[in-house]
Amino acid sequence: CNLDFLEKEGRRKGEPQPLRRKWLTGVLAFILLCFIVWFPLFLFSTGSMSNSDNPVSQVKMNIGLKRYPDIYQVEYEKAVSNIYDESKWYELEATYSSIADLALTQRAEYRNELQS
């Protein structure tokens, strides 16, 4: 099959290929490789219906060993309320001590319940 192609082309086995064929093969291979690598990344990054940011609003980290109390624990919550700004929430927590006594995760759930 390859020898038949070489006969039709008019060159013998071992002779260099024309420069235009080398460039065409190289460019097409490069485009195909870029398509294989970049198309899935593009598809999954812009393919979602909601093309909006999904910011982190709460983080919780525990460091410890299984079956033992945690050595270190950190909780962080960003204000997610659209009704009240952060200063208003601090005022509510200061006024109502039962809110301030809740864990950060429970406070976030409480805020979400008030918003809806």
C-alpha cells in the first residue's frame, strides 16, 4: 500500500518528503493534539448552564486522629445574607445571645431560613 503510494507520487523509498507535506502533516497533527487537549477543558468549564461564580461561603477544618478528640478545629463563615449586611447580623447576635451561642454552621442555616 505504501509502495503503491510512493510509485504514484514519483519518488523512491528513502527519498525525502516534499516540504509542503511535512508542514501540512505537522500543522494538522498539532491542531489535532490541541483539540484533544483543550476541547474537553473548554467544554467542561463553559458547558454548565449557570455560567456564574460559585464562591465559598463556609469552611470547616478539623485536625486530629480517629477515635480521639480533635487537636485543632477552625470554622469560617462569610456573610451570605442579602437582607442584612454583616454589621446588622453582629447586632442581632449581640442582642439575642441564643444566636451567638450557636455554632457557625447552625448560624448559617438560621440566616438561610430567615432569607427565604
